[in-house]
Amino acid sequence: MLLLKRFHSTVQRIAQISSASKPGDTLHVKGWIKNVRRLKNNIFLDISDGSTSEKFQLVVPRNSDTQQLTSGCGVSAVGCVQVAPNGHFELHADEVESLTDGHLRDGYPFSPKQKHAPEYVREHLHLRSRIDYIAAQMRVRHRAQKVIHDYMDEQQFVQINTPLLTTNDCEGAGEVFRVQPESEQLLKQMARQNVPADQSYFDQKVFLSVSGQLHLEAMSYGLGNTYTLAPAFRAENSKSPLHLAEFYMFEAELVHMERLEQLAAFIERMLKEITTRLLNANTADLQFCQQSANASSDLAWLQVPWKTLSYDEALELVVANKQSFKSAVTPDEGFSKEQELFLVAHCGTPVFVIDWPTKQKPFYMRMCRSNPERVHALDLLMPSVGELCGGSLREHDADQLSKHPQLPKSLAWYVELRKYGGLPTGGFGMGFERYLQLITGVKNIRDVIPFPRYPHSCKM
Amino acid sequence: MLLLKRFHSTVQRIAQISSASKPGDTLHVKGWIKNVRRLKNNIFLDISDGSTSEKFQLVVPRNSDTQQLTSGCGVSAVGCVQVAPNGHFELHADEVESLTDGHLRDGYPFSPKQKHAPEYVREHLHLRSRIDYIAAQMRVRHRAQKVIHDYMDEQQFVQINTPLLTTNDCEGAGEVFRVQPESEQLLKQMARQNVPADQSYFDQKVFLSVSGQLHLEAMSYGLGNTYTLAPAFRAENSKSPLHLAEFYMFEAELVHMERLEQLAAFIERMLKEITTRLLNANTADLQFCQQSANASSDLAWLQVPWKTLSYDEALELVVANKQSFKSAVTPDEGFSKEQELFLVAHCGTPVFVIDWPTKQKPFYMRMCRSNPERVHALDLLMPSVGELCGGSLREHDADQLSKHPQLPKSLAWYVELRKYGGLPTGGFGMGFERYLQLITGVKNIRDVIPFPRYPHSCKM
């Protein structure tokens, strides 16, 4: 009979039980056993189906069948919803079907009752989603992407899949990954005159993208506002808990941006809105992530207007407090993370630092017409993570752009975008993992992405 | 006064005008001039802001200012909504602000009134979004991704960003792209004993992902159903209008999949639902794409139940009709596209071909227990594109999986997923661009992705 029920009843995801059921309802659930407690007449099983951080208890009679159940087993049960003494819903079932043996004694690296260090958990990357706080992180990451897509769609942005293979090494030298076919035979077969042998697939050197910005701009000149939420790659030898070789960037380009304040206002409104939606949708997961990370949730910034400092004002504040920093003040190189956090604390809100020295910023940023030493650029500094977004107005004057000494020769196409119907535009980029670290309090970026890639580590 | 209005009124996107406005309303629009017609007293401008395929007409008085306007100019105008003789809304403005010169006579490769061949348009990739049918494609692509994310979220799947850098070369040899840092200096600096010099960044060879499936499976064992919509890469020397070096795959893994029919039912329901939503949301864009591609929209498959053939039945049909094919019948290698389309035509609906020869399919597919020569695999064949999805039940028996002669040694982790709490699972992958080709009728895959990458071509 149980078998019959299994095929004819819809399986209820645990996350929905409290909202979709009432005491007395008959429900079918499936999941993995996380914990087992055996009392005299009954066995109490904490089960998880991956849908929520909240524990769900299954109560079954103690007998020779249920006695075999251990942590890690997959189970299926049809039973009656009841209210437990702690006020939570639980499921009382007469029988429970074991879908699979847990086998956790046979070399499984995690102990159900022990809290393992993140470094240790990362060593077993393929099994990591079975750890509750990692599963919660993945649900938060899913929801964060969903609310970004929803919001940008409502605001009528077009999502553009910017290419990951590109001939543009963008802003820097030496920090890029090179891509070529693994097969020597293929390279030979595709050989062309005047093309180096290792470049024969694309007829030139090809790299992994470090940013989709320039490609977004090309699309915005036909489509209006565009965005991308896509992987980006940096070949840095960094052990920092804020950097990965493969990470995600949320980037947007907005047309008709004439003043930096318009761009800052968009960023502030967007971040407040998506964060509020995320908090409301995944409250339990976020609390669970914060608890596991021993982080407190300081989201006071959702409620207040954010401040703006010019680079010169910010520098003055940092210089006046230089004795309190471990890091040196370097006016030609911007601020250290410590100094960024000082500026945030000083203002008591997130801070847009605007009007940066031209020398510190890339060629595409729009020069202040009243002061060629400054560009219309902004960095957004947030509590705990420091810089979260960087953005600028773009130089939309083709002649001005052409004259920039750092304009790469290969970017003639980028200048052409402006030549034919150039318009004031602006945009920003946000490290998506850094945003997740901000929201969840997780210290190491390797724990907010499913499969972290960093120096000397590319598991699976 | 115009300037004042510009800063105080909200700019209305053209796509929304017909639903959000009524005759007599005052509106502010911004866009690019697509076409100019000069009559005695008035100038008629077709303008586009990238939000819709439908033309929108701006009517301004003919005078010395407006006389300067040409195709390609950016313009801003505040005016009054009126109904044109053809029944469409148009905007009558007293003046129009020119935001930028069009400069289209100065080397712009496209003529506003001419229809250029897709090959020619692709040569000017950075300007391509200004071509109406490409802009329409990009909006359709955006919407298709949005409806997939919405649907999968409603179905409680967790989106997983599967890694693009991987040590797993998955199903094949020789078809992968290799990744390593461009900087020789960095490689030297990171050198380790017993690691080849060119592998020092990750301590091993790293490739671009060809599929996120195995990584999804690892996540599904903790989270339940998961999916990804992510780039994948193939280093093939193919000039085919169905293949790219960088393309997008929509892949999903479902837990508690015990029968292939369950998986097929999910795919059918999902494809009908997302396609219906896409059609309803972007009707004009889809019609415009089909028109431009000289394709007719045959979406009769939305209304009928789809059929299923076993591989053996399908082969029998193909063999019985072999005289009608240009391609040879090769029972050991599956079907050619021509034969796939024959099967679709024969059935009069999309077809799931199931229960494939074990020899033709990869190691992870579940063997039919009643016939080890067959695996629980499916291909979904659709009109015009042939194979759209491939999927299977996964072999969840760790012992059985371990014995498979094609199991790569490096995938011990994949077997371990099953060892600890293995469950019946199944999943599928769909080429996202092929889906777009199916829906829009566009013949060349290079025209449904913003920046196509293929042999000897990686522009921008």
C-alpha cells in the first residue's frame, strides 16, 4: 500500500510544509536522514531534502525495520502532520521506506554531530553540499541570482551573455588565462600561413574574460540598458580570502547617464531592493549562514541614505588618521581595505567615493571637463567587505577617447561605438561573491561558490 | 524649457507606450533615429530605443534644426501621444533635442534601408546590435533565459554555477580547450616539484567545461533538484550552422527519478510551459525574427502530446526508409539529422527516442536491468533542429558504476556520491542556442548568440 501511495501522492518539499499544510494532513516526504534518536517506542529522525535549513522531524515506531536506519540513509515516508512540543510541525508515519543505505561508517569524511572546519570541508568538495551551511549558502546564492534577474528585468535591462573567450585582455597585462585546444593534431590540421602554430584555432591569442563591460557597451548602443551576471577569470597568485581564479561579476551598462549621481542612485536603489527581497525570501538560510560563520547581521545600511565623498575628501580623512592604520597611505594607488572600512565607519553608512584621479583609472572613464586630472568614477565601499562596486561614466566622445594614451590599439571597434551615434553612458561592476560575503558574513570567498578555483586547487 | 522637462520627466520606453499611455498623454522618449521621411511641413522619424521590434514614429515640424537630423542620431523628445492613420500611437513634438550626431555617412557599414546578409552583418560584430533583427534576437534570448529561471525556481530547483574551469575532460578526448596563465613569469613563480612547468597554477591540466552535469549531480545529493544555464566549450573544427566553440547549456538533475518516463514528462511539460511564456511575452520580437529568417512558425507541438519510440523501433523505421536518405544508416552510431527529422515527421510530433544501445552512450547512464545491452537514455527530437535534449537515468549503484570499463580513473569522487546515500537520479541537457533556433527559425547558430566564437573567428 505504501508503494501505491508513493506513486500517487505528490512529494512535498520540506520547506513548504509549514505554509502548505495543517495538522492532520497526510503528507509524503523524501529526504536524507541527518540525525537519529532512538527512544523506547519511537525513533526520531531529522530529515533534510535540501530545501531548507530548518530541521524537520519524522517520528516512526521503533521496530526491527526502522532500527536499521542510520544517518545518511535516503528515506521516503507517508504520514500525518502533527505539532511537536516545540511548536514545529513533524510527521508521524507508521512505516518508512529506506531508499538507500547511508554507508557513512565506510569512510564518509564528515561526522553528523561534529562541526568541521571550512578548510577540512573543502577538502571533500564533492560531498560538501551535504553539509548544512554549504547547502544554505547555495540556496542563498540561487536566490540572490534570481532576485537580480527579476529586478533587472523589471527595470527593462536586457541580459547579455558576454563572451568568455575574448581577444581583449582588457585592463591589464599578465593576469589573464590563455585558452587553446588541447589537441596538437587539431592545431596542426587548422594551421594557416602567418599564424603561430598554437594560435591556429582562432588565428590569434585568446583569453578568458576578465570583464564583460566593453561587450555590454557594444550591445547597449542598440538595446539600451544591458547587464550580465557571468563568470570572470583572473590568473593571480593570491591566497586572499577575497579572491578566486574563477568568480562571478554582475555588470550593467546604462544609456543616457549624464551624471555620476544618477549611476550612484541606481546602484543604491538596486542593492537595497535586491537585498530586501533576498532577506525576505531566505530568512532562515541567511540566519543559518550567519550563525555558522559566527557573523552578526548588520544590515542597518538598508534603512539609511548612503553618503558620498570625493576622492580628495576621502584622502584627506585617511591622511588625518594615518597613525591608526597598519597600511601606508598611498595617494597614487587608492585605499587599502583597512582604510576603506575606516571611511565606512567614519560616515556610518556605505560610501560612494567619486571623482578619482585620472591616473589611477582605466582609459574608458570619462574625464571631468573642468579638471582633466579627475575622472567621473565611483567606488562603493561597504561594511565588512570594503569595495563592492566600481563604476564610471564612459568617455563617449570618440575624439577624446582616441587620444587616450592607454587606449589599446586593438580597441578601434570600441571607439567606433561612439563614432556612430555616441551617447552618454555609464555602468558598474560588482563582485557577486563579495556581495554574498557581505550578506552572509562568510569570511572565505571559497565557501560562497560551489566549486572554488584558486592557486594550486582545481578539484573535480 | 525642453531641458527642464528632460530632467523632470521619466523617460518612457517605447515598448511600454501602447500599454501605458493613451492619446493626449505627454511623454518623454529617447532613442536612435532609424529612418527619416521629410514632408512639406513635418519630418517623420522612426525611432528605436532597443525595447521593441515595433516601429515608433516621432512627428516634428520641419525647420532648420530638425532638417539636420539623420539616421543614427540619438534624439530626445517630449511630446503628445496621438493615433496615426495606421492605428498605431505616435508622438508629436514641437522640438527634438539631438543628443549626438549619427555620422553614418562616415564609414558606417550598414545602410538603414538595405537588408544585409547575416554573414556581412557578422563582419561588424561590435555594431550588430543596431540591426533590428539582431536586437530582436537578443531580447528573445534574454526572455528565454528569464522564463527558464522563473520556471525552474517555481519548481524548486536550485541554480548551481557549475565551474567552467575543470580537471574533468568529461566524455571525450581531444575536443577540449586547455587553460593556463598567459604569464610565463607567474608559472615560474608558482612552480612546484613534480608538477610540469605549464601546469603550475593548478598543479594539473585544466580544461574548459564541456558539461556541468557531474558537478550538478554532486550538488543534487545535498540540495535535491538542481540546474545550470551556463557556457560550455568544444574545440571542434566545425563550420556547421549548429555548432559553436562557446555555447550555452541548460542542464538539470532530478532526484528520485526512477523511470525514464518521469524524466521525459518533466522535459515535455517544461518545454511547453517556457515556450508558451516566451511566445506570450515577446510576440512581436518572435514574429520579427521569423520574418527576417524567412522562417514560418510551426509550433503545433505545443498543443499535442509527444510520442516515444524505443531505439529499436526508431531504427526499424529508419531502415525501412533508408532509400529516402542521403545519409547512410549506421545502427552503431545513432541517427543523422536527416533521419531524426524523418522520425519527427513520421510521428507528427516531437519524439523521445529511449532505451539506447549501451555501447553508444557514456558510462554514467543507468543500464536496463532486464537487458544490459540497453541504457535508460533518451534523446528528444524536434522539428527543424533534430536533437534538442539528451538525458538519462544515472547509474546510482556504486558497484555497478565502478565496474564500467569507460569510467575514468579520475572520477573516483563521482562513484563516492553514490556510495554515501545514493538515490535514483536522472537529468538532461539542452543546447540553449539550438532551442533559440527552434523557436525563432534562425538558420545559423552564430546569429542567436551575441558574440559567436567558432573556428578562425573570435572577434572582440
